[in-house]
Amino acid sequence: MFTHHQMTIVVDTEIPIGMSHKRMIVSFLVVLIFGTIHKHDFYQPSFPGSSIAKDGPREPWHDIHCRL
């Protein structure tokens, strides 16, 4: 089973550049897909016969962050 963790952070902040009486909403999207720390650890009993020679059961993991 593959999984990822997704968070959305929403904050209310002042508009920069001298308009401090006005405010805006700023959002951040963070997607963390774990697996890069142990990329050579292919032990997963739920995938019989998996090995590093067969590229293992894992997918190419990555992280995505953006400001909306």
C-alpha cells in the first residue's frame, strides 16, 4: 500500500507594502511522500518476492510545496 500526507495551511495576514489596514488570506499546500530516507530498504512483507533488483515495491517519492 502506498500513501502520502497532505496538509493545507491557511493564514490571515496583512497585505505588504504599506497597506497594513487591509488583510489577505495566504494558503500553503504541502504534500509529503515519505520514502527517500530509506530508498534502499525494500523490506515489505505485503509484496512477496520484492527486491531491489526488481526495483522494489516503492514508487518514486517526492515532496511538493506551494503557496497559493
